Amino acid sequence: MHIPAKVDYGIRAALCLIADAPKTADAIAVEQDIPRRFLGSILGDLRRGGIVASRRGNDGGYRLARPPDTISLADVIRVLDGPLAEVRGLRPESAHYDGPARQLQQVWVAVRANLRQVLEVISLADVGAGELPQSVLALTADPDSWQSR
């Protein structure tokens, strides 16, 4: 799975907003070392996607639009990058193959299911508290998971 900078920055920005006090885009950019102009675009997408809310003025800034325990990493990814898994711009269930490639559709659906099993169960609150679900910790406990291939 390719995780674009936009998604990485967006999740990091959302994590900065777990506290109740609003934060400015500049404060988030400095805290997370995110290019300010790029962050502005990301925060706009997150606002339109219902992940963050913004308010102007002296007391203004960005805050989460919902409690952090109700926002999964998958929610943020979908707002910023679209579906978790696509095949040539199609959802996996829409990809059809013939002949020896016939089973690929099931492979792509399984890949998406596995992404969901991780990204839909981890909330911003989980990451912020450093308390990942046991199912995720079990995956990272396997030394093979840390090996690049």
C-alpha cells in the first residue's frame, strides 16, 4: 500500500487536534513539520469531509468535528485519498478478469478486507493515547512484519 504525503500529513494534523483547544494551521505545521501551504489544502479537505471544523477569529483555529474515538484512520484516508483499495480506478468488486487471472478479483477484495481490519479499528484516540488494538499489536509483534521486501 502506498501512503501518500497528503495522507501522512493529514493523519498527523488530525492527531494534533485531539486536545479540546483549537489549533491554528501554523501551529500544526510547525509542530509536525508540514509545509504550510500543503497543510492548508489538507485541512480544507478534512473540513469538507467532516473530520475537522474551523472557526475564524482570535479564539479560532481547527478542531476535530467529532470525538477522536469515533474517527478511524480509514475515515481520514478516505477523505484525503479515496477508497482504501482500487484496481485501475475501480473498486475491487468491480474488477473482472478472465482465464488464469479470474481469481484476482478475490485477491483484491481480500487485500481491501485486510486494510479495513487495521485501518477501520484504529481511531485517532487510539494513536494519540499510544494504545493500539491488540489485533494490530499482534501484527507488529511478528519480526517478519518489520522486514522490507
